[in-house]
Amino acid sequence: MSSLLLLGLIGFVGFLCQWLSHKVKLPAILFLLITGILMGPVFSILDPNTLFGELLFPFISLSVAVILFEGALTLKRSELKEIGRPVRRMVTVGVLVNSVIMATATHYLLGLSWSLSALFGAIMVVTGPTVIMPMLRTVRPQPKIADVLRWEGIVIDPIGALIAVLVFEWIIVQQSAAEFREIFYVFGGTVLVGLATGLLAGYIFGLLLRNHIVPEKLHNFAALALVCLVFAASDTLMHESGLLAVTVMGMLLANMRGVHIHSILDFKEDLTVVFVSALFIVLAARLDVDAFLSLGWGALLLLLVMQFIARPAKVALSFLRSDFNWREKAMVSWIGPRGIVAAAVSAVFALRLEELGLEGAEKMVPLAFSIIIGTVVFQSLTARPMARLLKVALPKTHGVLIVGANPFSIALAKAFAKADVETIICDSNWDSLRAARIDGIKTYYGNPISDHGLMHLNTSTYGYMLGLSNHFEYNVTQASGFREEFGGRNVFLLPPNQSTERFKRHIASAQNSGRILFDEAMAYNKLKARINAGEEIRVTDLSDEYRYADWLKDNGNAVLLFAIKPNGDITFSTTEGKPFVESGYKLFYLSAKPKKNGKSSEPKANDNAANNADI
């Protein structure tokens, strides 16, 4: 197979792995590693050493640099104060406990030197959001547990990588320096060069962004180019300092005042998906099956140590005197898969250590990949049953996330509350949320798809998203943001205001984001007018005695909003058609209040249906 075709194949199968991951809600790294193993040692389709030649190590190193830089961009000092004491302990003291236990086990079970064992123990502290988030969506533990695991993955990513880089540099210095004094000198120089280069580059780039010297359309290109340059320049000045430099650069940019990195972070996340997909197929294709087999039972025992000793010990120490009960602690202990940073960093380190001839370095990559595959597979298969056994799993999601605080959305949220449906209203206007807060409705102040929203807004209890703000384009944006998480059929938005012609102009973009609620005439202005005119959301129980046809006859001018099935599922009225309903369903609709004389402005609306109620 030609080199050109191989490069195209790597990109395409990487996409297929990411798509399959999205479909089955398992970490993509699992499918990427399996695909790489099949393409490499199993079927001999891909030989990275032949394909890339001398560019293999630079390609892997630059890919890891981009991954570490993207992780460092998420580490904000202000957010460390908000994550709670248990998580702070997990990413500090817990890291030390985990690395010491794993280093000791690696030395005695695999026979690696103390230096390599310490390095492997440092690498194995990293979980990472790319493996945690898909697992949380599948397991759906209680929000309290999900928040801890999510924050641990986000914060420990750059911290763990930084610790691993420092340990690696210490080993390199030991191999190249003759005297103990020289070891400290070279190690200090490596750390100093990495810190100075990263801080200087990050500060200069931050000033360029803050003063709008770099055009916004070039922010992403500038960030990528600078990361590659800083890594190469730092590594040229002092060997092995490049990874430290890009990590420090990312941390500084994330914490500089007046520097907006949202677009860069989004771009880096997308770019990281590309790099990760290609990188892990290439790394897995380089694996030697004999190297895996040579690990023997030691690798399995090491996996058991991580799952049943190191992780529980870390959690037990981190959660001392916390308000978590034993069930919640056990669930946090059970979930801790290793992922992208662990695999990427171990591959780069192993290549460099093999060049130096360090005995046992060739075991680093197969050992790291065996732990990654083992934790991902084992925990993916057992975490959901364990959550149910411990009674910390959420029931089937029926909650509704509403974007836009206004009289109609508040009335709708109150209707959901009366039906015991978990509801939250999100809005960037504090004053608009006041009425919702007064009514006791759960609210989120901010943009739900912002960085802050993604970190702080726990969406695991919600299965539907409704875009009910007055701004159609904003609803479309929000629907696009939640489409992947909730699924296209569970994301809804109001039609645009004004004319039917405007509806026709925008319907395509809206349908690509979500489904249009009610009908094209029921835009925000029309619903608000009906609420202001005194109409309210009412509910009717359908039965064998009072069917949907009877309700239609009694409520000719009502707006059917949604129906709740006996199992709790919600079906909304959309421009695609009215929801299918039958006996046992609850209908929720907008109609005029019944008059005091017992007659309603809706003919016979409540005289014939004794099971009607006001919300």
C-alpha cells in the first residue's frame, strides 16, 4: 500500500473510531488502540517506522505537545478554589499516594528499575476528561459523584503530565550526567529553560491577544504555530524541556487577566481529536505482540493493584471527613480509567529512553497500553452495574433543560415541576432569572454551552433541551451545542418571530440543530402574548372514557405543548406533527382560564372533562 493511501487510511479509520465511540458511548481511545493493533502487528498493514522514517519521533513529540498544551489551557487557578476539598486532595496528596503505590507495584511485579517504576507510577496518575466523560454519560451516577470525577479528570490532566515530565527529565539527566552535582545542575537547567521559555512565550502571546494585535481569525493558527515553535526551541536549548515549556505556557495563558482563549480552546479541542486519532493508531501499530506477552501475569496483577488498592487508597485519603457516604466513595474508587495523556506521554518517554539504552524501557508502552485497555474495558463493563448495586445511579433521564427565562418558559417549568420532571432554566440575564428563582425553579446564570457551563452545569439529570429565548439565532446555537449530548430528536426550539417568510428562510438551519416546537405561528411573541392575556398551562389525563378526540372537541383553540407517557417519557408537539397519545397519557396545553361562572372561553373545555386541572 502506498504511503499516500496509508496516510488517508489513518485519517479515515480514526474518524470511524471517534464516530463509533460516540455511538456506543465508550472512550474513543479503546477503539483507536484496537484498530492500531489490528493494522499493525496483526495484519501488517501499517508500519509506522517505514511510513514516517526519521519524522516519526518529531511527529509523536509535537502531537503530545499539542495535547498537553490543550490540557493546560483548562487549568484555571480561580476554579481550583471551587472544586472542593476532596478533589483538591485527589489532585495533590492523592497523586502522591497513587504514584508511590503504582511505582512500588511496578518494581516488584514487573522487575523494572526504581527509576522506570517511578516514571510509570507518575504517568499512571492521569485519568483525563476524554475517558471520564463518555463513561459518566453511560454510568450516570448521582451528580455529586459525577462532579468529583469530572473535575478530577480536568484538573489532574496537566498536573499529572507535569509531574511525569519532571520525573522523566530527572531520569534523562541521571543517564547523561556523571556526577551527582552535575545531575542537579543539568536537571535544574532543564526545568529552568522549560519554565522560562513557557512563561516568556505565554506572556508575549497573552499580550498580543489582550491588545488585539493578532486578528481574531488568526488566533487559532497563531496558537498552533507558537506551540510547535516553543516546543522545538525549548528542546533545542535544553533537551527534554519542550513538554514542560508548552505545559507552562498553557497554564499561564489560562490564568492571564483580559486574555480570552475560548476560541483557541475550542480549536485545540478539535485539533486534539485529530492528533489523538492519528497518534494512537500509529502508536498501537508499533506495538510488538511479543512485548505484550512478555509482560505475563505481572501486567494483570498491576491492573488489579491499580483498581483495588491504589485507587481506593487515594480516594479514602482524599475523602477523610467529607460528607460522602461509603457508597459514594466506593463509586468514586471504582471509576478511574487511564487515557490519552498516559498513553501519549509514555510513548514519547519510551522512545527517548530506548535511544539511551535504558534497560526495561521497551516495556513502558505495552505496559501503559495494557493498563489503559484494562481499566477502560473493565470499568466500562462494570461501572453501571456497580452504580446500581450501590444505589448511586440516576433513574432514566426525563429532565428538561430550558434556555431562556421569560413568562412562558417559567410557566412551562412550573408545569414540569407539578409533573415531577426535573427542570432547570438557563439565562445570561440575572434579572430575567429573578421570577424563576422566586418561584423556586432551579436556575443557571450564564451561557450553558460556555466553558463555565460545560464545567459547572451538570446535565446528567436532563434528557431534553428546549430553546425558548426570544432570540431565534441564540436558540439555534444552543440547540447545536446540546444536539450531540441529548440527540437530535430530544433538542427543540421555538420558530422565529415575525413572518412565515422568515420561518422559511431559517427552517433549514433550525432543523439541523433541533426540532421546531408547536407550529410555525407559535413563536415567542405569540406565546408571550397569550400568557400576558391570562392563558395558562393546563393538564388533562386521557383515559378510555375521555380520549384524545374528546379533548380536541373541548379545546379547539388550545395549544398542545407536550404529553407525558405513563413511563415518564415526554413527547413534544412539533411542526412535524402532534404527538401520538392514547389512554394513560397526560396532555399539557396552553388555554384560557375558566371564568368564575364555571364556563370557559374554551367551549365545554372543563365541563365535560372532570380530570382537567390548572397548572
